[in-house]
Amino acid sequence: MLLVVTYSRAARRTLRNVCRAHEDSVVTRFGRAALFEPTAFAALQALRLREKHGVDVEVRLTRTFNEFDDVEGDVRKAAAAYESREQPSTPYAKFASGTDHPDPESLRAREL
């Protein structure tokens, strides 16, 4: 997919107009940003925005996040356990301390 992020009011206005005119190419819109289908037509729209607004438009090629392919099982288990913790105010570092769950520092060092 293509992620288009805008950094000026004029670029946001143009993005909004492009999204309205070409709804079939838009996966979702976030106000300042939009995800477009991975098609040449969507790339044309994204590049058109960059031509018009220059550095006020950033375009990134992305892919869908698949938690089963992209993340190791211990991270998924830690996320599930953390969300079902008894005290909602407990920070993750304290929650993971003394358990089999990965600590925050090791998670920060691991690439997806």
C-alpha cells in the first residue's frame, strides 16, 4: 500500500479532494494521511500530490502488518497477558519483571 502524509493545509485539502474523487483507490483516510491501494493509479495520485506540494507530501510504500508472520510468539503472548493484567495502571516494565515475558529493553532491541 501507499501511505501519503501531508504537512501543510493546502496539501491536506488536495489529499481530501483526491480521496473523495478516487474513493476506490483509498483504503482509509486519517485526516493528514491516507492509505492507498497498491496500484499504479494510486501511485499516480500520490505522485501528483508530491508534484503539486513538494516536501509537504511524503509518500511511503508499506505492507500490511501480519502479527503471526511479523512478530514472534512471545511478544503476542506478552501483549495478551499485559492487557488482561489485574491492575490496569501497572507499567509494562513492572509487569514483565520476574516473568517469562520479554523486558522492554530487549523488545526495543529486536527488529520485526
